[in-house]
Amino acid sequence: MRISGAPVALVPTMGALHRGHVALVDAARSRGCQVVVSIFVNPTQFGPNEDLDAYPRREAADVAMLEAAGAALLWAPDVATMYPQDFATSISVGGVSERWDGAARPGHFAGVATVVTKLFQQVKPDIAFFGEKDFQQLAVIRRFVADLDIDIEIIGVPTQRDDDGLALSSRNAYLSPEERVTARTLPRALGEAAAAIGRGGDVAAALAAATARLAEAGFDPIDYVALVDAATLEPVDRLDGPARLIAAAKLGGTRLIDNLAVEPDL
């Protein structure tokens, strides 16, 4: 692949692939890259009461999807390869990792940073592509790549959605048919809040209205609904620069996250 002269792109995933992952492959191929996709369900980013054992695994379907999408190589290491018996290293990222999912899922982003660093070392790509749906994860990866002088270009790809607006996620498979209908409330509530804030509306009132709508629909617990600076992920109470509206909440047994860019109306 390297002899060809084309840049090598990495798309890291945990499998259970969907159109959102295919969009990452498409984005890489559109830049003339040869695309390596990794599949590894990383145990170190799951908490003790999270869904590691239940996380969907369907490698045969994933392979077929990647072949159809034109990926050049699948890298699917096992746990022993990623974490040998004497493995003793963890990468901790401060700042952007400390609030939101970092607070709701202690240790999660250390697991993400460590496994992504290992994948970078194994594959040695020129470019790596990540979905903006996991916006805080993307910020964490950009932070440690800059801090550690890792010579890989990080590209964020816009969130891919179903026709009803729900962000594509492997965990959507957990939703019952009734929950799947209710789940549409999340992107709709965020859309209404983003529109209100973009028009100059009060940020606190818009966030409170979105939170109330989620609670009324049956989301519980609601970990956060917040407007944050798009670079630092610190909360902001007025729209005076690039911002993201972010949210995480549980519906039944499924934790959903989503985010929207917020721009002032001109």
C-alpha cells in the first residue's frame, strides 16, 4: 500500500458497522487514500456496569460492508494483541476529557486515548477519520495527537442520520420499536434548542426546555444537555463563537448521545 504512493487512512471502529462508518470510508477514499479499517471492541473504555459483553459483534456482515465500500484492509486484533499480560500503560488526557462523558463515564477517555494511540502505532496511517457524533471523543483525540506530536492528520466527518433524524449508532440496535420512535425526541429537542440559541434566545432557557422535553419523553437519567465551546468543550452561556450543543441521556437500557453545531442567525 505504501509503495503505491497513496496516503494510508485509518478508520478506527468497534464493529457493528452502519452507514455512518461507511461515510468515514467514503470520506477517506474521496481524498485518494487507501483505507484501513480497524475493528476492536476495546474493554478499557467500558465501565464495570456498561455493555461490553452485550456490545453487538457481527464480523461477517462488517467484512461484507467494508468490501462493498472499497476498504483496502481490515485490522481486527484480539485482546491479547492489544493488551498483553504485562500491559501497564494508560494515556490520560486532561481538559477536554474532564466534563460531560468524562464525568459520566470515569476512565472512558483514558481507554479511548490508549487504544487509539496503539492503533496509530500499529497501522501508522497518514490520516485518521472519526465521526463527529462522538464529538468529545474527537476533541480528546485531537488534543493528545497535538500534545504528543503524533504526525497524523485527524479528520472529523459530519454525523450521519436516519431519515427521522436519529444519529446512526451501533447501540441503536438495543432500542425496542417503541423506544426507537421515542428516541427521535433527542435530535428534535436539540434542533429546537439550537434554533432558539441561534436566533439570540437565552441559552439557559433553551437548555432547560430541551432537558424538560427529554424528561417528558421518558429519558432517564439525562446526563447533560449543554452548550459548549467547540474547541475547549467548556460550557458557554452566550453564542459568540463556534459552539456545539451536546447531550447524553438514557432511554430504557440504551444510552444515546448527540450534538449539533450552533451558529448565530445572520
